[in-house]
Amino acid sequence: MNVPLIVAGSLAILGAALHGVGGEVLVVRKLSPGMLPSSRFGGPRTTKTMIHVTWHMTTIAFLTVGSALLLSGSVLHGDAARGIGLVAAGASTGFAALAVGLGAAYSRSPRSLLRHPGPAVLTATAALAWWGAL
């Protein structure tokens, strides 16, 4: 049993659930096609559809990585556990780097990074994943 991997996986799965449900209710449903731009793929409804699909693909990615971390820490053993843990730790690091990096690039103040729990939770998940995988 690898406690850091289990905690990281649990955080990622909880994050996936909150991202999927919260994002659907608080973000995606509130997008007004009338306020969205057209793209070369279609009109505003197509833009909303692409945002909706991408949102939930991300949720599935969080769930997949969280499941891999949880399995690595609890069920799998040896080289398989380590290999899957390393891949999941790498993915977690990518998620965290993207959230922190783009959050910092678009924010006007470092405080805005603290308003949403995503960057902190993703960073904690990545740190725990690397701790457990190494």
C-alpha cells in the first residue's frame, strides 16, 4: 500500500467529480450561444458544443489519472505499479503546470490563483503522485 498515491488518486477522482458536475452547472450551462463567437467549424452553437465536449474530456482525463494513481497505490505491485504511477504523476504535473501557468499568465494578481481551488489541488495531487511514485 502506497499512501501518497492513494491520497493523490483520491484527490484527482474527487476533483474529477467536482469538475464534471460543478462545471456543467456553474459554467457550461451558463454559456450563451449568442455571446460566443463563430469559428471556421460553425456558428456559436458549435463553439458551445466544442467547449462542452472539451470540458468533459478533461473531466474524464482527471478521472482516468486518478484511477491510475489509486490502483498504483493499492492494487498493483512492483514495476507495473511504479510505471503506471510515474505516467500518472507526469500527467498530474502537466495538469498542474497548465492551470498554474495559464492562471498566472491571464491573472492580474497572484491572489486570483487562490480564488479557484483547481491550481492548488492539481499541484498537491502532482506532488503526492511524485512522492508516491518515486
